[in-house]
Amino acid sequence: MSLKFDSLPRPAAAPEPAEAGAGRRGRGLPPPRTANLLGALVRQPGRLVAALWLLAIGIAALTPGALTSRDPLAVRTADRLRGPSAQHLLGTDQLGRDLFARLVHGTGLSLVSAALATLVGLVAGSALGLLAGFLRSGTDMVIMRLVDMLLSIPGLLLSLALIAAIGPGARNVAIAVGLTSVATCARVVRSEVLRVRESLSVEAAQSSGARPLRVLTRHVLPNAMGPVRAMAALEFGTALLAVSALSFLGYGVQPPTPEWGALISEGRDSLSEAWWLTTFPGLAVAATVVASNRLARSLGTDRTEA
């Protein structure tokens, strides 16, 4: 008697694990970073509020005319020292100028000065940190002693000394503030470079005969720049606070140009009768610093989890 194997029952196939099937279906596809970012914003209201505030001041800096049609320099003595109302959302100053218009039009100058200061500090500090961590020996010792000397001087005092040497002005204030943050950035980048130098990829590149410059640019630099994005957001808030403080002291832009620190300085003489002149510009500075610090902490957390 012949057996027909086709008629015999076959064992049922084991169910494929859901994770394996999902991994096979998504194989070769990039992770949905946009969806993850949006989900993180929804799950963390603080991060969402910070992102929305930074987006709002970004719009004010790029297109101030989209938020107000008033001239920030128009003088109307009949409307001097008017409180916040439907006609003037944030009130008016001693010359009857609309404070909301001056605050919006001063956003661009404040943010540009803070961004320039952050860029100066990150570029110069990253260069020094890369050289110190990669070359080691005498170069590392000289650069780190210079960094220690800069860290021993208070940042505001060092900024004032630099401004006395190069002169006042919005651009000079930004450069002076940026130079005070070089030491901090150099230390962070140096520690990352020391960590990356011990990795297998760098050792393999060196053992294969790659030139030091190629090892530095192709292997060390990309892997050591991870903390820079979080540091950039953190240093931006610190730079904005320092730039506003120096403008408050009179070293930044000169009247009648609107700028957040200058607006606070203009309202300090009328604080008892016009509280809004210093309150609203001060809140704008504080909210931006807090938002940038919140974003910096979020970026640092995401990098740690990754």
C-alpha cells in the first residue's frame, strides 16, 4: 500500500513574533524621528511651551511686521506713559512710543547678538578643545592653563574688560560675551575628544596609517560634537542674559534703537509710575533664557537615552 504524503496533515507554522515581523517590515527604513519628536513634545508640556515660545520670538525676529504694524520709533507725546490697554497692549514709554512694537522690533537685535556670541564661543572653544584633546602633551598643557586662567575671571568682568579694549556697540558686546564662553566649551569638547580617542574606530584608523588630520576630521570630530548641540542651546540663554545685562549698563546699542536690555534700562527711571516699561522686557528675557535652558536639558536627555 502506497502512502500519499500530500494527504498527511502538516504541522502548523509557528507564529512569527510581532517584534520580528515589525523589524522585518521596517528593515531598511529610517526611524520616524519626526513622529518621535512630536510625541515627545506632546508628552512633555514644558518642552512644548518652550518650543512654542522660541518659535514665537523667532517669528518676531524674522518678520516683526507680521506681529505689529506700529512704528517703534514714532513719538506721540499725547500718549506718554499709558498703561497696557486694547490700543497699546504693553503700554507706552516716556515719549509715547508703543512698547509692544519696540519689544517686537528689538527681538531681532537681541537674538542676533546672542547667536553671534554663542557662535564665537562654540567655534573658538571647539577648536581649542579639539587641539588639546587630540595632540595632548605640551599643547594640551598650554591650552588648559589658558582655559583655567579664563575660568578664574568672572564672565561679566571679563566682558567689561574686553569691551573697554575693543569699544562699545552691539557687535563688540556679542564678541566679548562669546569670548568669555570659550573656556567652558573648550573643556567640554576636550573631554569628549579624550573619550573618542580611545575608541576602536580611531585606533583602527591610526593603525591603518591614516594621517592625523584625516583621523581628526573623519573620526574624532563627528563623534565628539554630540554635546555641542545641547551646549549651544544652553550657551544661547547665557549669552542672551549677558548681552542684555551689558546693554542695560549702556555698552550695547544706543537710543532710540530698541533692544531688550536697552528697553529695561530706559524704564528704570519711571519704575514707580510705569512698571510695565521694565516688567515686560524683563519677562521676555527671562522666558527666553528659561526656554533655551529647557531645550538644552531635553537635548541632553535625548542624547543620553539614545
